[in-house]
Amino acid sequence: MKKEMMVFWCTCMLLVICSTSVLGAVGTRSTGMGGTAIVGADDAMAVYSNPAGLSVLAVPQFKLDMAFRNQNSFEYTIAYAEPDYGTGAGGLSVRYVRFPDENNDFSVSYSVASALQENIAVGMTLRYNHQFGKDSHHLTSDLGVQLGHAWPLRFGVVVRNLASMPLNEHDVKFATEIQPGIGLVLDNIGMVTLEKAEQMRLGVEVSVMDSVQLRMGWMEAEPNPWSFGTTYHQGHYGVDYSWHRNQHAIGVKWSF
């Protein structure tokens, strides 16, 4: 156990060092699957992708994800989530994104989720967002739903910016977006998901063995629409990697 912990924290330190020298979407797994995660969200990153996914957590989880292109363009996301102990599952996350034009973005998110029935889960995220370049401050909320946790064919939808409250007089409300998704999930084999966000997105995940998953994704109207990713997990720990348009993302996960 002590050896596993040492390897885990050394990996975290290595990721921090690497990310400062070299952007991507929220969540390494999502990036590797073409940005899809509305249907398949099931870890701490569900705070961003679909808060309803927190309802399937069985144990607490810590997740650290980093995406990077170069020293002027990178992203850090730290998330912690707990399963439903009787009052609903919950998640807390902090995210910082640095852009080349210095219009950097900082956000803090808190989510709650609950399974209303065996195959119906609902979640809500409350988020504070600060965009440095515009000096804008907002409070926003996302509503997420997942249907069919016990079915091969599953559905999901997220209403992003369901409510948006500018905190400065010069700020404007974020536009509300409805993002639906559908997925085919085969136990011990993998999943295929199709989702509509700003564009159509397709993601595929395949389990090649108990501890390794391979991923591929496609995004409509992208100059380079393809993305790839993989995960290796052993016991309570896991490491993710993904690539999309010369952007690399690495993540570590600790379930305890």
C-alpha cells in the first residue's frame, strides 16, 4: 500500500512539472472520446460533463487532470467526489485554464446528484466562473440527467447555464445550451456514444483487458477531428492519457 501511494503521488508531481512546460477539453477520458461524456460520465469529472453521473460512484474519488500544448497554453482540473451516503452524491472541483491571449479562466464547481429510480439519475452543478481578460464574474448552474444505467442503450442530457447570473454590471448572461447524448454500453467490452454539443461528437471505448481501455473520438467540423486515448488502472489507482490536435492530456485517479 505504501509503495502504491508513493507511485501515485510521484505521478501527480510529474504531471504538474510537465504541464508547466507544454490545452484540452475538461477530462482526459472525454478528450480521448471526441469530447463525449454526457452519457458515460461516471467519475469525479462528471462535475463538468454531466453531474448526474456522480450517482453511480461506489467509493470516494480524487481526480487530477492536466491538458497542455505549450508553456502559454495549459489547463489544470482537480476534482473530488463522494458517493451517495443517504443525502445524495457530491463533487467539488477547481479548474484553471491559461490561454495564449491571457484571457485566462478560473472556476469552482460544486455538484449534487441522486438516483431517483434504478435507471434515472439527476444532478445539478453550481459554478463560479472568472474570466480574467474580460474581468467577468458569473454564477451559473448546469442540470444533468442520465437514463438507463442498467440498460445496454443509455441516454443523457445536460442543460448548460440553466441559470446564469452576472456579478458585474458590464457582464452578460451565458447562453443556455441543451446537449443530448445516446450510448450503447456492453459490459466488459466497451461503449459507443453519440452526442450533440457545439457540434456532433462520436466516442468509442474498448476494454482490451481488465486493466486497460483504448479510446477514439471524432468531432464534426474540426480541422483535425480525431482524438485518441487510453487508461491503465490497477487497484485503487488509474492513469489516463489522450491526444487531440497536438494537445496532450494526462490524468490520475485515486479511488479509496
